[in-house]
Amino acid sequence: MSKPQVTIIMATFNRGKFILETLLSVQKQTFLNWECLIIDDGGTDNTRAIIAPILEQDNRFQYLQRPNKYLKGLPGCRNYGLDLAKGDYIVFFDDDDIAHPQNLELCVLELMATDISFCRYIRNVFFEEFDYAFNYSKVYTSFYIDKKDVEKMLKNELPFNSCAVMWKVACFEKNRFVERLMYAEEWELYSRIVSSGHSGISIEKCLFYGRKHLNSNTGEFYSHNPVRRESYTEAILLVVQNLKEKQLLSHGIIRYFVATAIDFKEYNLFENILDLLELSTFEKLKWQIFYTILPFRLRLYRIKKGLK
């Protein structure tokens, strides 16, 4: 195979039930010049046996075990994939989702046509069986994204799902996943990349479909898994530190994270944010008052909304 233009990095762990359907959606891409690095995180099910036929049939797929020098988990697997990648463009796919057949084609066209570093697209979700009635239209709207949009990214007003962005490989020359994070690792990394000055385009077309189930990292987070919750608080602190160093830490971002900290009191998130900010005594007092009063304001708001 000639040098691949796109590298797909797919971490996997005990996804024998779903991964073959995911790989078939990769194989059906309208863009052909890609490699797919399947990084096994030490799974114990029959994933290897299930995907053996497709590995033998199509040498664009590679199945690899995560070496011990990379920490166990999604970030370590993805960093390993980044170190092996041969493509000019990088995209991360999960091992239980479905890629639109035009995913690679449309993103590559956008990245080749303009001087941008990434192409974001829409990701929808599905439950149980997937409907393969794809929309193949190449007509869509788009808009540009740069570091002024970081606040929207962090507030999920402009979601950057881990599998809904194709990146130029240059974005990862100085940026890698923080391997100890077990949740929000892509949220932290992607905001770091964009805040570093990499700009991109967002196309208003769904090119990826995420399977929703309770065993996903997101499902575990919303089920109050302590590992995922603690990881999220650490990711927040890393984001605050990064934006502070780049002088991009706005009042709106601080307010958002202080409000978030109310739900993470067991990790002392609010106190740790204040320590990072190194505020004057007066500024610190203002945020302490805001933090104390906010739960009562929110409760009053919900009561008024209920009465209406």
C-alpha cells in the first residue's frame, strides 16, 4: 500500500460484540487511501478472532497491542497510535460506532481546499440497531473555528466529540493526550490544540454515529462512576492552567467552572480552581460569595420556572 493519506486510530477493549460492524463502516468509505490502527488495550474477549477475517482480507487494517510504556486506557492507546501514524490527517474512531461512508472523503476535501488545521462535523447518536439510510448529499453549510471559540467548546455550546473531528497531523506535533485522564481527555486536548492557534472549519453534515449504551465512558460518567468524575475535575484544572498561561481565561469560563464545581465538592474542585487562579484577596472573596449563593439562586430559578 502507498503512504496512507489518512490514519484512523481506534482504541478497543472488549468490544467483540460491536467492533466488526464499526470496521465494516470504515471499509465502506468512499475515500480509499487510509490506514486503520486498531489498538487493543488488553482486552480479554474474542475481539481478535472476530476481526481476523477482515484483517486478512484488507491490509489497511492493523491490529496492535498497546505497549506497557503507554498507560492503560483510551489516551494511552491513542498516543501509541499517534506515534505510529503515517497519514497526513488523523481521525479517532471509537470501536462501537458507525462512520458515514463519506466521512473521510468530505473531511479530506475540506482540509486540502483551505489553510486550516481541522475539520469538525456533526455526530448523531443511535440505540440498538442502526439505520443505514445515509444521506449522500455534498451540499452543506459551514463556518470557521479559532481560539475565540474555545469558551463555546468548553461549555459544549460547540461540542467537539472525540470522533467528530479530522486533524492535520501537525496539530499533534506538540500536543498529546494526558494519559492519566480516564474521562474528558479529548475535551482537554482539543481545547488545548485550538487555544494554541490552530483554526478549522465545521461542516453542518452528520458524518459519524455514536452508539449509546451504559458501558461507554460517557455512560459511566453520568452513572456517577468515581474514576470518570475525578478525571473530569482534573481535566478542568488542566484546562484552567492552560488558558491562564495563554491569557485566554475569560470571566465567562471561570464562572462556568466555578458553577460546575458545585457538583464536585468531594474533589475540592472550587478550592483547587481558586488556587490555580492566584487571585487577589478581593477577587477570591467575590468568587467565594458567588459559589456560596449560586445553589440558592438556581433553586429559586427552578421554582419560578415551575410556577410558570
